[in-house]
Amino acid sequence: MSQIVGQEAGPGPGIRAALPAAGQSRALIIAPHLTRVQSFFCEGGKVVAPSAGLPLPQSVRESSVGAALVAALGNHRGCPHKPSMNREKYSRQILFPPIGAEGQEKLLESRAVILGCGALGTAQANALARAGVGTLRIVDRDFVEESNLQRQILFDEADTRERMPKAIAAARKLNQINSEVKVEGVVEDVDNRNIEKLVSGFQVVLDATDNFEARYLLNDVAVKLGLPWIYGAVVASYGMTMTILPESTACLACLFPSPPEGAHETCDTVGVISPAVSWVAAIQVTEALKILLGRRQELHGAMLAYDIWKNQLQEIRPRKDPQCRVCGAKEFAYLNRTAPTHTSLCGRDSVQIHAAATRQLDLAELRARLEQFGRVRANDFLLVFAVDAYELTVFSDGRAIVKGTHDPAVARSVYAKYIGA
Ligand SMILES: [Zn+2]
């Protein structure tokens, strides 16, 4: 049994939050401001068999209790796991019974990956990092622009000025929010060559991409690996979400066998308001927490769609299609096809160019070479080169975003001329 000095009578919230840090060991709480010693026992992450509570002095605030207990726990020996971890941070969600102290430990050991770091991705990452999901990987190909700030909650004006890659800017901000969580920012374009490597080893994938192609690719890899993923999409004031457990629920292709034809509305054509993003991200994050906590029976089990402006909610219960080409026939058309050589970015007057093969560019050398042709700015991750009517943002892996054209052929020729084929 360990002795912990703290101030609280009865198994109050502060003790319930702080005690589980003692793990399997038993702990004796000495409450020096009270008239007698109190004993509480922590077994299997739960506070059990406390003695009868004593009157709590009004002046004792719960937060100071938790802090005192945690400080004491940090000093005491014989605690089997992570005595230095600060559970006070999570005390309000530990009080929520479906999470509790045991659930919190589970979350701290959990691993989630977020594909895309725009409006949905920043909202998801913010919530998961604050909740203490122990390992987060955030993958995004883009950099921060001024028009992002209205809804992409992890970015600020300095990120815009410095043209920070979104995955890096988000990881830095999250580290300031909760340094206990391990956040990895990956600056890559998700495609069929890298997606399996990017999501392997994680327990859930949150969709924060902005196009159908990426979602069908994610659906392919998730079904192949048996990995849960949570679809999410927002445009204007309207959002949709669905949770896919490959072994038991319908997959994206059961519901939409092929992408919708013709032009779709996108955030770049009809706009988007941030509360619609918050609604979708809130549901996705709640579903992710349920999956990570092993509470799958509590998932909503529907395709939910909500127009937050018109206040219209729709709910459908998709059935698994035995004829589905993905989860039925296991044909992974998006995963197995040859990689595209370029991708148009929706509605932004830009074309993305993939390097023919993975390579590592020397950005300093490239900068020196390009300065004779136009204006160049750079940070540790990318270089921005303005020439004629174009602006090229070149990443160190050779990928580039050519702004100023919709035409892939034009973009490829500008890229070949200045960066090399
Ligand atoms: Zn299916």
C-alpha cells in the first residue's frame, strides 16, 4: 500500500481522477486538514471500498485536490505505471461514466489517424488531443492560406504568413495544447502508394478528406485491413457522417457504389460555415472515442445528415450489400490502380504535380537556382516560387502545387521547365 498526501474527504472527483495513476496498487490517502486519516483503494484503475466520507471543508477546491494528489503520486515509489501522468487534465471526462478512469487509461494508450487537416481534420485533432488520445497521426498535403482561418481551428495568421504545411502547423499547436499526446504531422498526399503504410497500426481512421476519390481509396484500404473508419463531409451548412466497421456494417461502396456523376458542390464553389463543420466533427470524434473505448454497441449505426441552417436532420440505416464490389467481392479498384501523375485541387485554380519517383529535393539549392527567374520564399518544408502568371509551391519530396491554371498539361510544363521532369 502506498501513502499519498492529499486534501479531500470522501471519494470525491479529485481523488477519483488522481488515484488511478497509482495503477494496480492500493493507496492510503492521508488528508492532513481533516480530523482523521482516510483510506481509499485503487484496484484495476477504479477507486473501490472507500471508508465513510468526512465533511469536506468548503475551501478545498477540486482542482487543488487533484494537483496535490498528483504531485504526491509523482514522488511516491512502487507505483507500477506512469506515476507522472497528470490525470487532473482529464478529470471532467473521467467523471463521465462511459469513460471513467479505466477508459481514460485506454484512451492514453490509443492510436488514431486523421486523413486531411482542413476544417474537419483540425476540429477532430483538437478534440482527440484534448481528450488524451495518446497517439495521433495527421496527414495533409497542403499549406495554410488566409481563407482557411474562418473554420480551420488550429491555424492562425502567422501560419498563413509563413505558409506552414497544415500537418506541421497542427502538430505544433496540438503539442502546446496537450504535450502528453504524441502527434505526428505527415506532409504527404494520400494516394494508393502510401495509404496502407499511413494507416497501418492505428485503431481508427477519421476521414477529413475533401473528395470522393480519397474516400473510396480509404474505404478500400479499411476493408482490406479490417480497420474502422469514420466518413465525414461538409459543404455550405450541410454535413454527413457514417461509421464503417468493415466486418459488420455497410461500407461506403455498399451505400454509394460509384461516385456521383458531374460537378459537385464544394466548399470552394458554394462555401461552408464553421458550425456545420463542428457538427460533423463532433459526431465523428464521439464515434472514434466509442471505438477506442471498445463500446461499439453504442455507435449510432446510421448515415446521418444534417443541415444546421435549415435544422433538417436525416437518418438512414444502410444495409451491407452482399454484392458490394469492395466488402463483398474484395475488389480494391482504387487501391490497386496505377497512381495518377497529377491531381487537380478542387476549385482553387491549381493543379498538383506528383514527382515521377520519390526523391528528396535540396530546397536551398533549388532556391538559389530559381531566384534568377522570379521571387522565391521558403521555410523548412517548402518553397514558393512566383514566375509569370504562376505560383509554384514545391515540397521537399518533389511534389508541387501549381497555382494559376486548371490545365494539367500547362502545370506539368511549368513544373518541367523550372523544377525538372
Ligand atoms: Zn460494401
